[in-house]
Amino acid sequence: MALAVHIAVGQGQPIPAQVDFIKRAESLGFAGAGVADHVEHGQDAFVILGLAATQTSTIALYPAVTNPKSRHPFHLAVMANTLAELAPGRAKLAMGTGDSVILNIGSTPAKADEFKDAVRSIRGLLRGAKVQFGTNPNGHIQGPVDPPPPVVVAASGPRALRMAGEVGDEAMLLAGVSSALRAQAGVRLAEGAAVSGRDVASIPLMYNAAVAVDDDAEAARARVWPAVFSWTKMGFFNDGLQSVGVPVPQEERAEDVAPAVVKQLTDHLAIAGTPAYVIKRFEQLSDEGVERVYCFAFGRGETRERTLSLLSQNVIGRA
């Protein structure tokens, strides 16, 4: 089966530029595009996705990711339904418990039961069911889009991975891309799936990967390392790294971590290196049965374009 490659849309650019980027990604064969539901840029992810929906025809579109704390579950269902009307069969609702947005609004991430209730309520609304919200027992969407968009649970740590296995229509995993870390994530997903009595193999999975291409492998790793280090310090990969005996860096600054440790961690958590290396890593993922990868293409201008071109020409569509 061909590897479906999705791409993150860089924020902080004018909205027309972001829509043009999505159109460009579609023309290059990317299977999906995600827009982060952040607030610090002063731009609404669903507006950008809605505009892109009217100017594309094949690429999947979704927030990557939203949460049920900064947006009420009923509003999330309505926005997902709206996007599904604009892009039939292409819309998804990817959501997690909340991280940077939650910090910006001075709140806390959704608790496990709160998050699972939100997912179930949203799924019910999108399927035409009546859902109780507070004193209103009859919350519903009149004439929801058919088929409804899937609710994708974004997950990193063990608790979130279990929730993805328990309630997600699909799962979007920021838990590492090496075979060992993917296997450990699979253990947690299976634990959650067992709670719902379903086969974990039935859940479509997409793995997040920081991607950088450079003729100098060290320069490519250096490009992704600040983000990977930040994710590591947030505890996203603790479970997986512990399973393979790799310690989490204790340094407070990314630049203080030894080069050998940087290489070891980026090999587990990212895809960064020479063009030949990056192509080989994607080939390995495909050969190992991975079906979907969500790429954060690091770099700007010609550097970013080089990454997109390499993925388009050497990875996308490979059986």
C-alpha cells in the first residue's frame, strides 16, 4: 500500500499564503494538510481550512490539532460539520487535550474523562444524535453531513495513547517514528482499544515526524533539534524512550546536549539527514507497514521547497 504523506501548514504567514501552500501541497500529491489551532498568530485555523476547502478537491483537511477546552465540543462539532460540507469526504477533526493554546488562555488541559466525553459528544452530534450539555438534553445538529468526518485523537504519552485507542475514530501520534517507539505506542493503543472491546488494528494511525533535508546531515539534525528537544522536555516521548533505555536529556538548553545524544534522539523521533537518508527512512516506514505520516517540514523558502519536492518525487505514491 502506498504511503500517504500529510503536511503541516506553517503559521505566522498571511492567510492567502497558507491557502496557496495547501493548494501547492495538493498539486504535489500530498494526501492531507493540517493547520494548527493556535491563538498567538491571531488567525483562526477553521477559517483557513474553510478557504482551502473551496480551492482544493482531493487533499484531506483538518486542524492539527484543536482541543475541547478553548473550544466547546458543540462548537467543534459544528465547525467539523461545516468543513465536511465544504470538503465532502476530506474533512477530519483532529483533537487533543490541549497544550500551547491552553497555556495562552490560562487554563489546564482536559482531564481524561472530560476529553473522552467530549469526543463521544462530538461524534454523536456529527451522526445526528441528541447530546446532553448541562441543562440541555437535546443538543443536536439538524441535517448533519453524511458521511460524518472522523474524530482523530492526537496522542503522545501513555494516557493519551490509551484514550486514542479507546475512543478515536483515528489516531495521530507524536510518539516517535523508530520501529521500537512505534511498537511501544502500539502497546498503549491496544490497552485503550481493549477497554472498548475493539481491535487496535482497525484504528487508522498517522505518525508525526519532524523532517529536514540537507546535504550536511548534522545541519539537518540541527534544524529539527530545537523542536524535538522541546517536545522531549514536555515528556511526549518518555514512555517510548524508557522502553528502549534511552534517557531523556537533563540539560535545560537544547544547545547543551551532546551531539551523539542529539543524533540518537533525532533518529528515534524525527527524519532528518541527507536526501538519500530521508528517502531511505520513508522507504523503511512503508516497508514496515506504516500507512500515514504527518510531516513538519523544517526550514523556509528554498529549504522547505526542497523538502516538499523530495517527498513528492521520491516518497509519495511509492507502493
